[in-house]
Amino acid sequence: MDINLLQRDSDWIWTIPPGDGMHVPGIIYADETLIRDMDHKVFEQVSNVARLPGIVSASYAMPDAHWGYGFPIGGVAAFDPDQGGVISAGGVGFDISCGVRTLTTGMQRAELEPHKRVLADALDASIPAGLGSRGSIHLDDPGLIAMLQGGARWAVEQGWGDAADLERIEEHGCMEGARPECVSYQARHRQRNEMGTLGSGNHYLEVQEVSDIFDSETAAGFGLRQGEIVISIHCGSRGLGHQIGSEFLKRMAAEAPSHGIHLPDRELACAPLQSRTGEDYLGAMRAATNCALANREIITHLTRRVFRHLFPDVSLDLLYDVSHNTCKEETHTIDGGQRRLFVHRKGATRALGPGNPLLPLPLRPWGQPVLIGGSMGTASHVLVGTVESETLAFSSACHGAGRAMSRRQAYKRWHGRELVDQLAERGILIRSPTSRGVAEEAPGAYKDVDRVVDAAHHAGLARRVARLSPLVCIKG
């Protein structure tokens, strides 16, 4: 990206001044290296989002931002329904409620190391991964509707999870306002056999070591200790979410002229929040969110079963589960007053500060865990929301490393088998159904996650707590 197009507000904050139909400025959080490495499409997409009706304050991009469908991945924007605000399926993304959950184990790496290969094979055998992967759970249509209504609570009721987890999941495991009747039969049918599966792309289950502690007090509050083992799970709503996104994008694009909406980019198809299509999408999106929450709960259940078999005395406790492809109705202070807004976070996660009543009581003294997934073979991070972060970008932070090149480019440059061998030499075991999938997710295809996290930390979006290094990765 050409930095001459931007106004430099600090080493970490860059502004696109409003112009050419922009209702608000664009704001990008990044250091100069990350900015220069961003595709020019990020500039275009941040600017285009700022042209949508009813947008409030600014169109934001996180340090991991890269080109997406309509909105940049790493994009954040809030809309006021009383000011003609819209909801955009492209502003949520196709993998609705894709997110990360992290589990603590209390195990030291030395306890795990002799059993690492056996554990990798057992997890690989127990948790289906890859394009079109199917699980052992088969739901009929009434079962699917119950799942879409109940989310992780439904999974727990069915025996595929622990009730104690619900307190540590956003929305307590179930997003209210879900309307399964707004989810098409085709979308439900695609999910019939996919519960408890990782899917493909950048999704994973990873066994990690807490390799660095940056904030010892908060880390202790989160149950994170140097050298201990944690598990991170990254996945979403699978085929159901993708189908919902595809269907509503077409519907929104077709109806936009009738609402007087001029789209700067057809991929920004949207509908007024106070319209039948806008309300239907919200209901379907919330149902897909529940699907993702249920899916991660089931995968957690399967993971615990593997650990119980190999390590009977080890308990896997949920630290937190946070989504990063959502639109949520929230109240924010704007110009000194409280306003009800609909906040799109696409490839961005919420970052609530200490004392926030939306946080579970055990986490409230510290703030919300902000879980930043790395690319395959690189570190992940745990950050925490702060009082300052709640005043920036509608309490939002980045969600991962962010792609630096397309999957097609990565596949042409790297060979999956070689990557698996190279990572094994570093003590990182990869299990994946395809070599192509490994090549597409090569570590070099992503930005430097440490640099991304450093930018988020210095910009005030969230504060660093701990760094997690991979040991075993089950790759979609």
C-alpha cells in the first residue's frame, strides 16, 4: 500500500481522510512495515465500507488486514439502524462465527513429549478435518433446527460438552435471536453430517506450549503458566455458514436498488437493518453463530475424550471461546451519548476490558482473553482487553496473522510433504488429510504474527499476555 495515500497519526494509527462519497474516515492500525505490505485492495475496501449508509465513527482495519470479499478481512464497522444503517453479509464473512477457543491442561511439556506422536495420531483419528469432512454425528432436520436454536447449550444437553464451559463462551454458548426458519433447507442439509469437524483452509486443532509470558499477573488469572500445555481450536459454521452467506449476498445485491442503496462494490451487498431482508439475515446469521459454537463444543468434547484415554488425570478447562466473523447488536458511547449499533467484525475479535459485565465473573478482574491464532508452524498469542481498548474500534482487536499471499500462490511455491518434514525437524507434528492443504497454509503465506500482535499491543487494541508455540497441529 502507498503510505502517501494515508495520514500518519502515530507509529501505529493511519487515517484515510473522508472523500469521494465516504461518510466517515478509514482508520488502519498497523506499523509502517505492515502498512507497506498490505495490498492496495485493503485501502479500497476500507474506503468503500466508509461509503455505506448509516456507518458510525470510522471504517476500521486491524493490523492483520488483507483483501477479502467486500469488507477487508480484519475489517470492523458499526451501523446505526435509526440512521439508515445496513447489515452486510460480506461484512460478516462466509464462515459465520469462525472463532478460537483455548483450553488449559495444567500439563508440563515434559509430561507430553514422550506421548506426542501417539497423541497426534489419536487426535487425527478422532477429529475429522479437511474439505467436505464428515463426523460421526448425523442430524435430521428437527435435530438441526434444535442445534441452530441452542448452540453450545444444545451440545451440552446432548452429552457433547460440559455445562461449566458455557460461562466462558461468548453469549454463554447461545446467541439469542436465532431464527432457524431463515436458514434454507440447502444450508441445513450441508450441515447434516458436519458437526464435530474442523473443515478445511486455516482451521486447526493445535497442542501448544506456553513459551513466553508478558503479563504474569493476567496470565496467572487466566491459568496460563510458563511451559504448560494448552489446546487451541479454530473453526466455524462449516458449509451452513457459507451457504447462508452466498444466498443472502445474492438477495441483498438484487434488492439494494429498491432500498436506494448505491453499492460502491457489488461485493458490499447489504440491506437496511430495518428491512425484511436485514432482519432475516440477522436471524440466519445468529443461527449460524450457534452452529459454530456447538461445533467447537463438540470438538472440545472429542479432544477431552482423547486426552482422558492417554492422560487420565488431566483436566481440559476452557479459558475462553471468542468468535471473529460476526455482527452483534451492542451499545457504544458516541459523542458522549449511548447508541445502539450493529458492529460487524470480519476477521476481528471483541476485546472487552476489566470489569465489563458481559464477561464471566472469573475473568472480569482481568478483562477478556483475546485469542490470536498464528499460521501453521508459528506462534499463537493470548492478549487481553483493556479499559483503553474499549474506546478503540468498538472494542475490537485483530484475530490472527493474516494472509500475505493467496492459497493459489502458496500452493505453487511450497510442497506439502516438504513442509511437514521441515516442521517435524523443529518438533512440530502436522496431521492433515491433504498435502495441498498444508502447502496452501504454509507459514510463509502469512504475515509475521509477532509483528501483528506487537502492533495491536502498541496501538492499544489489546495487551500482550502470553505466546503459545505449536507442538501438534491437526490441520483442515
